[in-house]
Amino acid sequence: MSNPLTVDFTGRVVIVTGASSGIGRSVAVSFADAGAAVLGTGRNEQALAELSDGRPLIETIRCDVSEEDAPEEIVRAAVDRWGRLDVLVNNAGVFMSMPLREVAADRVRQIFDTNVVAPSLLAGAALPYLAESRGSIVNIASTFGHRPLAVASHYGASKAAIEHLTRSWALELASEGVRVNAVAPGPVETGALSSSGLSPAEVQQIKDAEAARIPLGRRGRPEELAVWVLRLADPTVEWVTGQVLTVDGGLENT
């Protein structure tokens, strides 16, 4: 896939979590197409190998971002390899359908450990290097972080937390020259629904219902999100911070 923007990231280093599929994969490829050295993380070793195959600017590390030592390990791998860090894309996340009648402590913890705790620890581990390069953080939020979502309220709450963290970190880190923004996707064609424990019939039912509610008439494509991640990370866009950009085909207006 060719880079959709005329943005040059040559000489810059980017970490993309959850890069083995979906939005993360598209983001990693787009950054590499724009000249960046990219460290992609994920849990699927085969998918990571396919991501880096034939792309010398992409290296990968297999890990679960919610594991205790993962944030330091990820940042150290990038800095040891390339000597710097310019962009952190907190994309790894877990979607889980969980009606309140079925709420379970371990499932709530899994959602927040992956969607809130891990990005926080990664940002903290990356901060010294981002401050040195006057780099940026781009978080992947969700339109459901500011729009109610029945039977997946804890997922929505975790994304609402990411929106608040984005704005608060932007305020906190502005004096260090580190920008923090987020992209909030609507329903996108990724494997998130299929991996959430729903049956194929349930997944298709949800997809059809979502497409029917979206004013532009369809679910999004990962590359349509990658465009905006690159734009927000672009070092020439130096007066934009603390923003949450919703890219959802108009869904939030319904």
C-alpha cells in the first residue's frame, strides 16, 4: 500500500503496538512507506513475520502489552536498535462484549489492563526519549469512548479513559515539547469482533447493524485511520495537541 500522505518520516523511529492486524498493521506499513523505522508489537508471531517480510524498515517484537515488563521491553528494543524514539502509537486494545448481568472481575481487569494500564506505562517508559526528540504520542481511542455502547460498557469506559488521558497528557507534556493526540475510530473492518468471543452469525449481525447506522453507509477501512495517525504524528503539525479526532463515517452525529 502506498503512503496516502506526502509526509516524510525518514530518520524517525516509531513504535506501533497491536501491529499484527487491522488498524495497527496499516499504521505500521504507512509509517514505513513514509520512511520511518518501525517497531511493531503483537501477540501473533506469524502475522508479525508477514508484516516485516519484505519491509526492511519494519521490525517486530512478540509480546502482550499488558504483561508487567512489556512496556520497558518494547521501548528498550526500539532505542537499542535505532538510538532514538519519535512516535508512540498506542493501538493495542481488546474489545469485549460484556452485558452487566454477566460482568466478571477478571474480564473487567483484562479490558483495563490492555486498554488503559498498558498505554499509560508505555507512555511513561517512552517519555524520556520522546522529550529528547520532541516527539509525539498518538492514542487509538474509539467513537464509543464518547458515545454509549450497550452490552460493551466497560470497553467504552476504557476508551473514555484514553480520551481523558490524551487531553491530560497533552497539557502535562506541552512544556517538554511532546504532543499527545488521539484518533477515535468508529466501526472498522478488523478482526476485533471475531476475536471477542462472538459467533460468526453474531459478528455479521453486528456488522450489518453498524453499517446501517453509519451515515456514510459502511464500516471503515484500516488505511482510512492510518492517514490520520500519520497526520497527527507529523512533526510539522507542531501546534496541534490534546485533540481527539473522530473518524467514524458520521456515526457520532446520529
